Amino acid sequence: MEKIIFRKLILDITLRALTISFSLGLIVWIVQAVNYLDFVIGEGHNFKIYFYYNLYNFPKIIHRIIPFVFAISIFFELLKYEKNNELLIFWTNGISKKKFISNLIKFALIVTLIQIFIGNLVSPSSQYKARGFLKDSNMDFLPNLINQGKFIDTVSGLTIFINEKNENNSFKNIYIQEGQLFDFKETSNQIIYAKEGFLVDENKKLFRLMNGKIISTNDEKLISFEFDKIDYDLSIFSSKTIKVPKIQELSSLKIIRCSISLMSNQIYNDEMFTCESGKLKNLNQELYKRFIKPLYLPLLTLVCCFLLTISKEQNNYTFKTIKIFFFVFLILVTSETLMRYAEDSKLYLFILLCIPFVIYYIIYSFLIRKGNL
């Protein structure tokens, strides 16, 4: 009987958590997708790349909202059980409040392991795959970015200006510069001016230019010649999108190795990213996010268990529930705030690792005394 009623409680908490996670995650995902619209499409990538980029960033959102969702789910589920007198089922079956709390903490530890798994494997790999879509994109959306009266510098090393765009997808007075704008010392610099032009094949991004002139540099000397017709291939250029993995996209093993090496004044080389001292604080903050922040889940569960020490029959029941919810919120804010103090020191990391355990012990001792458990 004991296993059955606990199984129902865990199932109710899980279903509530999944519902809130999906609803809240979807809202955050949509808002994020809107913010990414200019970033992805503005860099010349098509809508398919935009969709996959946003889709593979969804695990990151779930990982971030798990502590909040889990705490809210336990809090309101315990309130519902108290309101419906379902907690009496536990007490009448000989289950003590201390054992009740112990089982909830065990469940919280399982969720903690799940969050660590998502934060260390699922989220980094999915974000890295999302960046891979941008990296391997062939800039299909570039032709649609070419508009009249606007400088287009979406791709690296290329600037395009169109004075006039006609309805038949032809252009007039076209200016193209390869290399840095107005930096004629670059040996690869060249400027192309054409009176007319049009896209021969949008998929291949072949730009046919008519009646123009090319000015290029060679050993800081200008060379120019005129042309009647040339085909200019836009596909040779790549996006300005950053293709080097960010810290949150790296595996935990790489981050740990780099962090330990920097704190020990040793050199660590990796082909995926540059391990330098300026990144140490960000590396340690990422380690905090992946390993230390999930440890607050059992602590949040413990604070929610203060609801077991009050009864709906009490006159100030609502005030006490609000008070407990405030402490839950305070723990959430504390777990987020302390991440800023993950500095470039092993001592700081050790202190941050110990804080949730110390707070847990203090609150558990106080809960046992207060509830006479």
C-alpha cells in the first residue's frame, strides 16, 4: 500500500512538472525563436536552417527551467493533497512525515541526476549541432537579402550595394567589394561596378554583371579593366556567423580540463576552442551551471516540505503557505546569483559546491525540530 500511494504522489508531481515544462518551455522557445529570426535569417540562412537551429536549442531551455518547474510542481501538489485531505492517507497508513520527506528527497535526487545528464550531455551536444547547421549552411537566403539602397555585408569579405532593383529581379548600378571596406592595402581587395545585373540561378547564387569595371590591388598598385559581361559566383563566400563552438556547446570534459589547466598555470590545447585565461570565469560558471546548480533541487524539495508542518485548519494557513513559497523563490534566486561568484579560483568553486549541502543540513535540522518529526 505504501508503495502505491507514493507512486501516485510521484506520478502526480511528474505529470504536473511535464505539463508546466512543456507550456513554459514552449513560450520561452517561441520568444527565443523571434529573437533569433534576425540573427539567422539576417545572416543569409534559409528558413529550414532557422527551424533546425531553434529546435536544437530547446533542450537548453528545458535545462534552465527544471529547478523552477520542479519546485513549483512539488509545492502546489502538496497544497492540493492537503486541500483534498489526501495527506491523511499517508498518516493513517503509518507513514511518518520524516519518511514522507525522505522519499521525496530520493525522488529529487533522481531528478537531479536527470538535470545533470541534460546539462552535461544533451544540451551541449544539441547546441553544438544547432551551430553545425549554420556552419554547413550554403547561404540559400542570400539572394533575398539583396535590396536596393542597402549595403549587404552579411557574408564575410563581401559588400554589395544595389542602387535599383526591378520587378523582374534585375538590378542597376551595382557595387561589389571583396575584402575590407575601403582598405586598398589588402592584396585580395577588388571593387566591381556594373551598370546592370541579374541572378542567373538563385540556388547557385550566380550573379551576371553587364557593362562594368573591375578595380583590384596588386602590391598596393591599382589595376582596372572594363567588361561587357561577367558571371560573379556568390557561393564562394561564407556567412559571418561565428563557427567556433561557444563554451556552453563544449563537452564537460573539455571544460574541466581547460579550467584545471588554467587554475594550475598549465597549458591546455584543444582543436575546437582556445583555452585562455580570459575565459576562466566563464568556464567555471558553466561548470557551476552543470554540476552545482542541480544540487539545489533536493534543497528546494526540503523547503516545500515545510507545508507538512501546517494545516489548512489554521487561521493563518494562507499566510504561512505564501511565506514558504517566498523561501522557495529565495533558494531559486540564490542558486542563480551564486553563479556570478564562480571566479577563477579552486577555493571559490569548492565553497560554492559546499553551500547547498550546508544549507540543506541547516534547513533539515530546523524542519525536524519544528515539525517534531
